[in-house]
Amino acid sequence: MTQVRQLTAYIESFAPLAYQESYDNAGLIVGDPTAEITGVLVTLDATESVVDEAIAKGCNLIVAHHPIVFKGLKKLNGKNYVERTVIKAIKHDVAIYAAHTNLDNVAGGVNFKIAEKLQLQNVHILAPKSQVLSKLVTFAPIAATQRVLEALYAAGAGQIGDYKNCSFRTEGTGTYQPGDGTNPAIGEVGEYHEETEHRIEVLFPTHQQGQILTALRQAHPYEEVAYYLSTLDNQNLEVGSGAIGELPEPLLGNAWLSYLKEHMQLNLIRYTALPTRPIRRIAVCGGVGSFLLPDAVRAGADIFVTADYKYHEFFDADNRIGICDIGHYESEVFTKELISGHLAKKFTTFAVILSETDNNPVRYFI
């Protein structure tokens, strides 16, 4: 049987919690991580009606995009929908997990799902994050270099974009004199020793530091392993906000709006004046995306597709780019497909079900 913690660990392998924004509350919100899973219900929002659906369908785990608990709860007496949802989930032993901005901020995540729906090509992160990469420098005897590197690679080091097993090494001479009580792998206690070594350098995601150092110590022959770490300002092109890509063929004006409406299954689009030039380069951000407008402009996007634009923010387009606000729910609803697709491929001993509950709080009169 599969426990809740095994499933959540899998989600965090492709959407690490370390990549969520500081204001967020992704992770296991309600439930016992050691509980055995009977079924998983995937939804955009975990609401009371979704908990009812989970109970009816025999699912004891809800995986949502938005955290039902976003701010601190000081009391649980059912005075609002958040407290009522949590109380009902606890009463019926239904766990609730949320993969939110951590899933937004990874290549292949929420924004890449939007890009997939729009059939965009050459898709990449719109605003990559910096200071989420670190560099490890260590020193190993020549004969142990490959063993150490393989252990570091297996732990998650050495990945740069689509390239793996990346490292740099230089040869030099290490010196040491083992003291009393030591057990040197090479050399003798009390005797000065020189050893030809490789200086090894690898990059790794900063949040994986613990497992990288554990792998280093386990694979390294020395009793005391010399190393140092540094945080890099380099952008991690696999982590960041938004996405950008190109349409298969350029479109003009209303043809673009029809394309967007069809592919995102929309009832309504709020938009600024569209470019008169052919529209080809599209930037996207699920949910609130106005903070990314400068990045979309710098990246040469013709159109920025996002949600939750305020009236005065539309003026910021300033004839440089077209803004298409498609609605928060509408921009992220296909996240259910994204999550369920991952889970269904990995786990086969229980059902992974897409929620049928329509919990979009916004209605349109057309």
C-alpha cells in the first residue's frame, strides 16, 4: 500500500517546496502522512463540496493547487468556508495536500501546461530565479574521483538545463598530516603526506544541499572531507515565474482571440488593444500575473496571457504588448490534468480521479 507521505514526496520531487513563494502555504495541510491511500481526488480548490465528493468516491486524499489554509488559523469553529472545509476533512480522515507556487515555478509546471494547451513551441521560463543554485567544491584522490562524482550525480548534482553529469576538475597536490586518533585512508598517522588530487566542482539546487553532502561523505574515501559551498547568482533556467513560447503559425487580431478562446475553453476574455503586427510570441502566467508584464515586454512577447488584471493595470500595456485576462480559474483549471497525469503514471494501486465539482466562485452572464 502507498502512504500519503510517499505520494507527497513524489510531487515534491518535481515541484520542490523550496520553490514556493515566501507567502505561500504549499504542502500537506490536513491529514496523517502515514495513512494508506484509498484514492486521490485532484482539484483546483479544496472546498467543502470537494471534500464531500472525495468521501463519496472513496478518496482519502485531495491534491489541490490552491492551499485551503493560506493565512494562519487561530480558531476552528466553522465560522467560514476555510474552517468548515478543514473540520469536515479531519472528521472524515481526508488528507488535503496543495502544490501551489512551487508547481507554478518549475519547468513543466502550471505555466507550461498553459503553453501546451496553446500549442506553443520553444517554451521556456519567462523570469528565471537566481540564488537557487549552489556550487560544491571538493578534493578527492585521483582514483576516487569517478566514484565521488557518480554519487554526487545520483544525489542531484551536475544538472544544467538538459545536460546532466556536468562537472569541472583540475589536478593538483593536496597535503595533510594525520594526527593521533585518526584513521587515514591514505598515508600514516603522524607523517606528512602529499597526494595528487582532483579539485571537483559541481552545481546543484540549493535545497538539495543536505542530500548532496551526505552523498559526498559516503562516497569519499577520506575520514575528513574538505569542501566548500557557495550560493550563486546564476539564473536557474528551470525555475522561475511564467513561461514564453511561439505559436505554430502567426495570427492576426480576432483570429488570435478565437484561437485563445477555443484552446483554453473560455467564455470570456478581457483584453487591451491588440498589436497590428502578426501575433506569434506569447507569454503566459497562470493566476495573478501583472508583476511579470515588464519581463514579457523585455522578452519580446506580442501577447501576455494571465488573470486578475485591475482596471488601471491594463494601461501598463502602453501599446507595447497586448494583455489578455482570461480569468484566474480558467487560467489554472488544467492544472488538474497536469497533477493527475503525473500521479497516474507513478501510482497504479489506487484511483486518481479528476474532481467534477465546479467550484469556480466567479459566474458570467453572457
